[in-house]
Amino acid sequence: MSTNAIEAGHLMAFIERIERLEEDKKTVSDEIKDVYSEAKGTGYDVKIIRKIVSIRKQDQDKRREEEEILELYLQALGMQV
């Protein structure tokens, strides 16, 4: 794309949208941190909560497959689940 073909207004609109979304992302990230801090203050283990959130994001079949492989590997190493 040549410099002459660039429409400044259109380009600026994309940049401003990205900047707004980045700010929204920062706000949401801060809110998530606050929720984890609140949970920790209530006595919950934040590491475990993060793991649960991660597990809930996974496809159920994929998660089941990973758990089966993990169990197989642990058994091979003599580490019972």
C-alpha cells in the first residue's frame, strides 16, 4: 500500500479502536486481580482457583484425555493419584 493510498482518518479510527480496547482489557485485568485478592483474603487458595478457571475453559473431552494421560504417566512413575 503506497503512502498516497493511506486514508489518515480510516487509519486513525483503527488505532483509536485498538487503544480503547487495550484500555478495556487493562480495566478487566485489574478487576480480575481484585477478585483473586478478595478470594485470597477470604481464605481461598488462589493458585487452585486459577487452576479451576483454566480447567473450566477447556473442552470436556480434551480435559478428560489430558487427565487420563496424566494418570497413566503418574502410574508409570509409581506416583499414585
